[in-house]
Amino acid sequence: MRTTVEAAMSDPASNLLDMMIHGEEVGVRISEAGVPLEVHRGGRVWFVGAEPVRWYERTQWWKHNRRMPKGQGRVDVQVWRLQVRLGPNRRSDLVTMDLEVDPGGGPWRVREELQLAG
């Protein structure tokens, strides 16, 4: 049985998965309710193909800053697990993408490397 990484490497289209960088900022188009619909990264559009899952976690600000950023009262981030596909082709493979965003605003960031779904 092949691992997720081996499966991704065997599919040339999936090699895009290797280019995702942890912490990389991405553009996200959301619904009026704030649910992600599309992820824009590197000139490509990833369409959400399944119901997203959201949860909240404490920010580990001490890993990136010596002090909590001034004026930041929130220590939680929204984490979204998305099943997305490259482009509008409903037959293309779904991949899992975890993104995080500060509920008070700020950029969306890649949290986890992409993996083939399923």
C-alpha cells in the first residue's frame, strides 16, 4: 500500500502539493457566513469540494514572538480543514488543506502540508 506522499509523487498534477509551505499566506474567498469557498495560491484556484470543518485553538505566539503582539487580546485562531480540488473539475482528486486565520482579522495561512484526501 502506498503512502500519501508516494501517491502524490506518482501523479504529476499532485506535485503541486509539494510546493505548499507551512505558514504561507494564501487568499481565501469566503461565503457571507464566513465559510471558505476557494483558496487562491500561486496563481491557482483550489475549490472547496466538501463541507469544511472548523475549530479553535490557542495561538502559540511565543514560538514566533518574544512578547504577545501589542494590542492583541485574542489568543485563539480559527483552524479550517478543507477538502479542495485544483480547478473546477469535479472529477479531480480532493486534497486536504488545513488553514488558520485570526478571527479578529489578518491573513489566512497554510497550517499543514497538503495531503491526498481519502
